[in-house]
Amino acid sequence: MSKWWMVRAGDNNELIPAWITKEVASIGWSDLGNPLSYSTREKLIEKAHVVYPKERPGTRINWGSQVWKFSREISVDDNIITYSKETREYLVGKVHQPYSYNPKIVSDYYPNVIGVKWESKRIPRDDLSKGAKNSLGGIATVFRVDSWGNEIEGLLQGNQPIVAVSTTTPDASDTVIIDNSDYIQQAMSLLEDAIDQLDAWKMQDLIGGLLEAMGYQVRVSPKGPDGGVDIIAHRDAFGFENPIIKVQVKHRKVAAGGPEIQQLLGANPIGASSLFVSTGGFTSQAKSVAQQHGVKLIDLTELVELVTEWYERMTAEKQSLLPLKKVYVPNE
């Protein structure tokens, strides 16, 4: 029976187009060399302790274990899932070539490669059941997700998600030591989900709340035509003093384009600093226009980071848009 694996591309969304074009999945840790040259997992971990002396011991063990698993346990006909943070979609493929150590396929930094035939259809994260979201939002680079295989296959065929309970229990050799960055990554994914579920008007209120937390006076446009500006923010009560910031908020799946950036630049007040928030990301043209004219762009990933940074300074009313609890994680 073929297995289901989650292989995370981390924060490097540029990896995913390369994976699709070259029909591969790849992971890094090139300083370990070819993992096939090590006779046991323990010897590979010993190498990790040597080449990554500045990392915490638990992190070194994790990294060595991830490379061992990727190179030794994934087989032809197994299924691979990965996640695009930029589009909030899962990509699904089937392994058609076994592991190889080849720095020339993707890059020197990602020499560990498995051949994968990727499906053309992608699965939006919002289509998954809550259990699948939690599991696939996982905390490691390479891990088994067999319990969610039927749900993923069903979604690829256009079926509704199946509510399932994970029964996968890792054995001793699959033990993963979790560090703080793993918890943070999972929390960020869940916060992205919560923000994505806000409607367009609540999203504007959230951005306004963030600006208020930063010390700005804020005026959010009422529902209806806004002339290309959703929020005006300024330091003084009357709006006379610079900087004055005009903000456009687009809460949708598609990326914002260059013409929308131009519209914000041409909207009143002329000469104000421009901030464009788009949870669907930005096209390359939009990024180019923004760079030329000094427009600050914020996508969903950066918005999550801003919320975590400024949340405690937001008013109770604005915090109620995203009810969060602080969790303290002890250091190693």
C-alpha cells in the first residue's frame, strides 16, 4: 500500500515552481553530504552535530532525521503533498523516481531529490476538514499523513471533504524533537486560516486596528465606492501632519495587479504614502510598480507577522475580530 507524505517547501515559495517544472520534490541540508553514504540514521545525525555546531542539539537531530527519512523511506508510487503559502493551496503528486543526491537538478542548496509527477489540480486549504488542516499544517519538513489520503483523493476528484480522525502513530525511529520554531510555524498557519475567514469589511477593520495599535489616527471608509482608498491613517487628530497613509485592502484569492497599485497611487490624498494589503498576494507587475513608486505591499504572510507583533496593543474591539490566546513555550 502506497504511503502519503507531507514534504514542506518551508518559506521558500520559489521552490514550488521549480519542483513542478522539473517534476521533483527536494529538501536541503547540503552540508550533510549524500545521506546514502551513511549506514545508519545515527551516523547521519552524528554528522549533523559536527556540521551544524551553532544549532541546538534537538534541531540537529531533527535535521538529520528529516534527511534520513526523505532519502530512505519514501518509495516509488508513494504520494507527496506540499503547500504553497503564496496561494494557500496544496499540491499533490506521485513518486515516479526514487531518491537521488543531485545538486544539479534544483540547486546546490537542495541536493536531496525525489522524482514526482505532480497533479495539475490543486487543493485550497479552505477545502480541507479541520483535522486535515491541523495535521498538514505540521511541524516537520517530511512526515507521514496516511490518515488523510482518502480525503485528499476525494478532493482531487471533486468530492466534499471527509471528516476523519488521524490514527497515525509514529514509531520510535520516527520520533521528532519539536523546537520553538515548529510551534510558531504551526500557529502561523492556523492564524492565516482565521484571517482568511474574515469578510472584506472585517478585514478593513483589522488593518485599521493594526494602524491604531501603531499610534495612528484611523478613518475606515464606509461600505460602498471608496475611490480606491479604504483607510486613511495619520498621526494627528486632524490629519494635517505627515506622514499620511492611504491604504487599499483586497481580501480575495487572486493576486493584486499593477493597475490596482496605480489606482491607489492616483487616489486622494495625492502625495500620501501608499500601503496596499492583498491576502491573495501580488503579481510580478504589481511588485514592479510598487517598487518604482515606493508603495508598501503586505501579503497574508506579512499580515500574520504584523498581527502577532501588535495584537496586544490593539483595542479589545479589534482583538475580537481574531480572538487569540498567548501560549508560553519553554526554552530548551
